[in-house]
Amino acid sequence: MKTLAASPAISTAKILPGLSAIVLGLTIVLGLGFLQDSNNYLHNAAHDGRHSAAFPCH
Amino acid sequence: MADFRKLVAVSLLAGLLGGLLLSMLQHYQTLPLILAAEQFETPSAEHVHDWQPMDGWQRNGFTLLFNGLTGFGFALLIAASMYWRNQRGYLYGLGWGLAGFLVFFVAPSLGLPPELPGTDSAELHSRQTWWLFTAAATAIGLFGLILTKQRWLQIGGACLLVLPHLIGAPHPEVAHALAPEALQQHFVVLTSINNALFWLTLGAISGRLLRKVTF
């Protein structure tokens, strides 16, 4: 575990690209896993995926 | 933002491959259980008119799309983490995949196990809130415990890991499920195995692909 903890701090140039990737990733995952639309279109399309990924469903 | 585009490219490929694997596992293992559980459900009048994908290629297609896109989203988190820590290669990727499995599957499932359709649960919003809180606390907790050197941060991280489970997940006052208990247990075991394989594969592929790009 020494090598993991010894990694250098994040350089400033790397903050924005990494942060953008994380924001995009979380938006996709949370949107697909958690959004409830009034017509249930998204819920019904994502239904089996949500159940199998242990996202709260119904 | 050239680096961002590389992260997106790596994650997209890893996510689609991981999602394809997960879809194949689910098709032969968990989908039959979901379909069996739905036999115990009687459609309520308010839901009958809602559009839903037809059983068969349409339903499987949407699940494949869902798995590919969530795979892409999860791979972005893995790739960005490795990018920040200057790591590459499948071994580091396996480590991050394991972390993702713990954060997004194991920790939330300890309180809210994967459920078959037709299982009574607490109100949806309270479960979603607990799920999100648990995933966030586990992510920050693991970071503190494993990736910091200061003792107080490590202790704080360990506390964050157990906090959601001390609070406890929301459960209905009277638990009731339409599908037999054996079917439900089978579902929990299979989803756990499938998601573990998915996360480790996703991490390994992401890490391996990061070797192909230079930042």
C-alpha cells in the first residue's frame, strides 16, 4: 500500500480534465439509476438494469 | 481538454465492453429470475397504459444500452481517479474496480439488497437518499482509510464506512414479497457475482486502455 499512498499530489493542470470526467460519469450513472419520469418511460426502459445493479427501483 | 477527450475515449470503450459482459451474464442468470418474479405480479390499473419495452429484443436492447451507458459512467470515475494518481495498467485498474464494487454495490446492498420486482419496500425517495449517502460515505471512507497517511484521517475514514449501517437503511414496517424467498436469495447471490465480475473487468480494461494513451 506504500506505493498508493506515496503518489504525488494532483498537478493543477490535471484538476479540470479529471473533474470534468467525474462530473460526466456521475451525471450518467445517477441519471440512469435514479431519475423517475412522470410517464415512467425511463423507469421502464431501465427497469431490469436497475434491479440487477441494486439501484432502488419502484 | 485533450486529456478529457482521452479519458472519455478510454471510458467509452471500457464501459461498452463491460456493459456487454454484464448484459450477457444477466441475460442467462438474473433476467429469468426477474421474469419469473413478474409472474407473481398483477399489473395495477394505473401502470397498464404506460409504455414499456416489449419482452424480447426490445427489452434486452434497453438493458444492454443501460449497462453500456452506466459502464461508461463508472469507467469515467475509474479513469479519472487513475489519471489523477498517475496510475495505469490492469492491476491498478483491478484495485479501482474492486473499490467501485464496494462503493456502488456491496455497501448499498448491505442495507438495501437487490430486489426482485414485486417486493414491498420503504418509500422510494428515502431508499434513494440512503443509497446515495451510503455510496458517498463509503467512497470518502475508503479514500481516508487506504489512500491517506495521517492516522486521524484513517480513523475518520473507518468511521464513515460504518456510519450508514449504524443509521440503518429505510425498511417497510411490514415486509412482504410476492416472489418466493428462495427466488429472492438466488437473485441476490447472482447479482453479487455478476456485479463483481463486471466491476473487476471494467477496472482491468480501463487500466489496460490507459496504457495506450499519453497524458
